[in-house]
Amino acid sequence: MDFKDYYKILGLERGATEDEVRKAYRKLARKYHPDVSKEPDAELRMRDLNEANDVLRDKEKRAAYDQLADHVARGGSPDGGFQPPPGWDEGFEFHRGPHEGPADHAEFSEFFSSLFGAAERRSAGRRNYRARGEDHHAAIEIALEDALKGAGREITLRSQEIDAQGRPEWKTRTLSVKIPPGVHPGQYIRLAGQGMPGHGGEPAGDLYLEVRIAPHKLYRIEDRDLYMTLPITPTEGALGAQVQVPTPTGGVVEVTVPPNARNGLKLRLKERGLPGKPPGHLYLLLEIALPPADTEAARKAYEQLAQAAPFDPRRHLGV
């Protein structure tokens, strides 16, 4: 059995604050939660994250763990195989974390159970533990149209819970979610009371859904703004034109392309992005599309243009 460095698992330094531990856990939990992660070792990583969070956010456990880590750093496990020394936890009283059931820790590693399993069983009978349930995190992917207009969705989630016998089991549940208009990527939708159950009569935790918006064939999103590439002809770019453009909410608007418009010029349609306070805008990025010279008439037209309007785009190169 190897010694686990819980600080390293959460990407933290030894002196990390409780708030830093909480933020690091939430960030990594969003990445490795089995409901959303594509990583092959997601369940194992999530188990280690749960252990690290359980230990480092509990003052008594953390103090005992730090004392044990100092012992290991001084050469307390010379053969590479870790075993906690007798009496290592003397003077400390542990309790179960809010995401746990009975303290047999079947869902945790051998390392965690060897340290805290027996100690928690001893302390469980000495006090009634009360704690609000842990918050859970998951992700939900929606269409751009749902973000613009709002929608109702049903989602199915898998989570690990502890049964009446203290054994871990995976459960599936379906929840109804109301998506508000103007939600943007990275925003969280909070479902109150849908996290882990509380202990000792305390309320359940909350479920936070991280919003992800599926790629759209026309528009891309930056914060509340939308961007669309608008192809125009060389004639429209040179002389200016009125062109029709589809809008994200449906319908068509007429847009003025100014004369001598260059490739990459950005036009703004005010407040045509995601709704909000303030609402976002829709930006049109002009892209000049060259007609192919695939006919005799097209080639002659290009030749006539070259003679009528000589133009050297590489003049600034000095060659």
C-alpha cells in the first residue's frame, strides 16, 4: 500500500486554506465526475478526489494526516510499503464527512480506510453528527436555440450513494431542468436540494449543472456575443451592397456592406446575441469569396479586371 499525497491530488500546497481546498475539489470534480468525464480512469480519480476533500476539509483529520505525512517524510516507511504506525491517531477524534454513509468506507481506498475507517467507527458512537449534504456537480449540453429562448429539459444522472447496509451503489435518476433565456457557456444552473442528503436532520446539498452549448453550424459564442462568418463577393466588397443575413432567433435582416470592405471587417448587429443585462450582440465577419475561374468567360473577366484595375497586394513586402 502506497502513501497518498492528498495535497498533490488536489494540486495544492501544504498550507492551502479551506476555501482553496473547496475550490480545487469543485474544479477537478467537474472534470472527473463519471457522469461527464471522458477520462478512462475517471472513477478512480473521483474516488481519490473525494478522499482528499474529506480529509483536508476536516480540521481533525487534516491535522492527523499532516502529522503522519511528516512521519513519512522523515523516513517512516523505509521499504516503500506504507503502514500507519501504532497510535498515529491518538488525541484526534474523527467524524464522517457529509457525503458518507456508515463508516466502513467501502467506496474509498485501502489507504483511506486503514487510517480513518476504524477511527471514525470509534468516534461515531460518541456523538451525533450533523451536517448539510455535499453539493454535486454535473454538466448539461443544450442547443443555442435553448440558450436564446429558454427551454425545459429532462436529464438523467448517475451518482454513487450508500445503501442501508453501508455499501456503495450506483443510482440513476431523472430530473426536470428549467433553462432560463440568456444562459451562457460556463454558467451554472442550481437545483436546490438535489445534491447528497444531509445528516442529523440537516438539509441536502445542491446540484450545480455546468452549461455547455453544442456547436452551431452558423454561429459561435463568446460570452453573450455571437459571431458569424458572412461570405460576400469581390464586387459586393468593392462597391458595397445590401445582403440578407439570417438571425439566431429566426427571420432575416438586411445588412449594408460598405464600399471597399476588406476581408475580416466586422459588422455589428446590436443586441442580437444572447439575452441578458446587457444583451449580447451579433457580429458578422466579412469573408470575400472569389468566384472560380473555371470557364472561359470567367477567365476573361479576371483578365479584364487585372488590366482595368492593376493591383499588387504584395507591394508592402518590398520585393
